[in-house]
Amino acid sequence: WGDDLQKGKELINQLGIQNDICLLPHVLSKARLIKFYNAADAILDQFTLNQLGLGGFGMAAFEALSCGKAVITACDPDVYKTHYEGEVPILPADDEREILEQMNKLANNPQTAKEIGVASRQWVVRNMNFESPMMRKIINLCQKSLEK
């Protein structure tokens, strides 16, 4: 949305790849969104959170990782090392040049996208189950919140 959407459209037009890109025009139900994720070779998540100095990525990236997709987004993978097991399998990109490089990397080697997708799903399964350290922290915080 916002500036990212406009910049994305401009970049798509500059590159002449309009026929290869599907921009979703509105909010989708979770089931419909998952169908789009599963149909895609890769997912590009928002690029604004890292610019705010948060280092992380949005919920769409977590959902795409869960669907076993390669994800291109702006993030600092080191942020995730302190909270999750294993390196997060994200293709980091902070500007138009890096986004294009990552897209070309996947387009030129579809097997790479598949391998990253498998690693993505494994990372989510390992880190988003009820016994993982991060989920235990979240559950404990929720329990403490309910007690108050």
C-alpha cells in the first residue's frame, strides 16, 4: 500500500514485466490469500518495516514462509537469530536494485526458489510450534497479560 505500491507499479512498468506480475487489488480472505501464495513462485513482502529501523518483516512474509515460498523483503536477518532457531531463509532487499537482483536470482534458477521454499517451510515448522522457545515466550506473555 501507499508509497511502496506506487513505487512497485513504477518499477514493474520500467522493467516491462506487467504480464508476469499479479498485484492483488484488495484485502483477501485467509483461504484465498493462501491460494495465491501457493500459486506463486516467490512472495515480495512490504519493504517499509526495515526502513523504520525495526529490522523485521511483516505478517505476509511469515505466511509465505509457512506456505514454503521464497520471500524477498527488506529485513535484517540477524534480528531473527536472537529469537528463532536457525537462519531465517529470507532474500533480503532494501532498494530497487536489490529487489531486482533477488528477483533475477530466482527467475534465472527456479530450483533455487524451490530449495529456499523448502527451507522456509522447515524454518516455520521448527520455530512456530507450541514447544519452540519463541512461541513459549509469546504464550507466557499472553498468560501474564490475562492474569492482569
